[in-house]
Amino acid sequence: MAIKLTDVAEKAGVSPTTVSRVINNYGSLSQKTIDKVNQAMKELNYQPNSLARSLQGKSTQLIGLIFPTVSNPFYGELIDKVESKLFERGYKCIICDSANNKEKERNYINMLSANKVDGIIAGAHNLGIAEYENIELPIVSFDRHLADGIPIVGSDNFQGGYLATETLFLKGARNIAILTGSQRSNSPTNRRLNGYLSFMEEHQLTPKVFKFDQSYQSAALKNIEIKRILENEDIDGLFCTDDLTAILVYNQCQQLGISIPEDMKLIGYDGTKFIRTYFPQLTTLAQPLTDYADILIDLLMQRIDDVEKKLEDHYFLPVTFVQGQTV
């Protein structure tokens, strides 16, 4: 049987109105009364109804997080940092996984809006989500343009793409290729390709661009394409715009007898703790995940306090070079 507010009131020896005032931090109550009510809620494991509080115009202390997939180490680590920091501020999170599914993302947005969350941090890469244009909730974006007026936090993707290509060049590579996503989503991450192309043009080198049809297609399909590229293309340097793809390349090179970095130099992008712990040989560009979490939350809190507050359009942070053994 579900515990009701009246059960808490009976156990604490106070009125239901008093319990409601404690939950909503409303009215003048003695610390003794507040402590009694909180102790009764703890003993009964009573959970206040966040939706009911929202209907009364109260904060739900809930934040929605919409990201492509928690199975990817990059998003998993970022979500972990955001969730932990929000919890320290008294907020709980509803985590929504919506990779490559526009309808799923749309349903999550509507669900979060109906449950009156206090705000949303979104970073999925689906296209055509009109709800972001009209939703009346504080929103901050991670590495994706959602709608005009929604601030974007992410890495300086152009700088990262340029730096990766420059590193391969300085290590002696001249036939430098890039392996990236489809570029279909309206994402600032597409600028990693722009950084690569800019360096190649400056040094009068011929670009070699290979794109996956879908950013989150299976590793098996990626391996087939990677093997085809390695067997048929003249490449001595390869920039992968994410670390997991770079690891697939590394493994294929091992199977094909391509020596890294002697025959081909390889660099990735993301630099998560997971990758640096379990695949430290990979040279990569590390994104500042802790700084992302701090800025995303700070901007969202500003919007929660004042939904009309004018914020900058972009907050792009530099990446850090992490030396491994692949260049």
C-alpha cells in the first residue's frame, strides 16, 4: 500500500497541512516540528509527489537529461558528472536515451514537459525536433543547435580538428584522412571536419573524407567499412572524430598487418577516463568533461532563475592533447 501524506502526519503527530508546509518549505515552523516530519518521512520511506507540487507552482527539483546513449563512454561519463553535481544542488535527474530515434526524443520532451521538470539539458543528435522551438522550459544544449536562443556548450571542434590534423602532419604523415559521422545532424561537432579541411587546404594536401551513414551504426558495420578503407586507400595518417572508432581502426590495423605508428599514424577525439584507462596507447584529444558539467548546470540554473535571461549563444572550450603511442 502506498504511503500517504496523512500517514506521515499521523506518525509525526502533526496535521497534514503541517506536513505539506514542511515538504514545500512554506510558512513558519519550529525546527523541532520540521525534524519530526522529516524523520517520519524517512521512517515511512515517503516520497513527496513532485508532479503535485509542480501543479501548485512549486519547483519539482527534477532535471531532464536527453542524450544519445549512456552506453557510449563519453556520454556516460558526462551524464555521471552532471547527475552528481545536480544531486549536490538538491536536484534529481530523469535520464532519457534517444539515439537515432526522433520520435523517441519527441516523446521524452513531451513527457518531461508534462511532468513539469525544472529544466532540460539536451545533447541528442536527431533532426527535426520542432518541440524545442516552442517548449516553455529552461533548456541548455550540449554540442547541438536545438533552437534560437538556447545556449550551446561544447568543445572548440574546429580547433580540435585542426590540431589533430596538424599533429599527424608534424609526425610525418602526408596522406591524411578523416573518418567521421554523416554530418547530417545540425551539430557543432561537424566543425571537426572543417578544422581538418582547413589545415589540409593551408598545406595544399589532398583531403580524404570518409563518412559513416549513421553516427551510431553498429561496430560490425563500421568494421566492414574500416577494413575496406584500409585495404584500398593510400593513407599514412588517420583522424577519427571519436575514440571508439579509432579503437576499431587500431584493431583492424592489427589484423591487416598495418603497423601503428610506423605504417600509419592514428589520433582520436574525446579522451574519456575510460579510454585513457583501458586503451592508453591511443593518442587523442580530451574534452573537458568536468568543465562541461559545471557550465551546463550553471547556465541552466541561470535560466531557471530567469527564463528570459540573455545568455551567449556558444560556450566552446578547448580540447587537450593526450600523447599515446599511435602517432
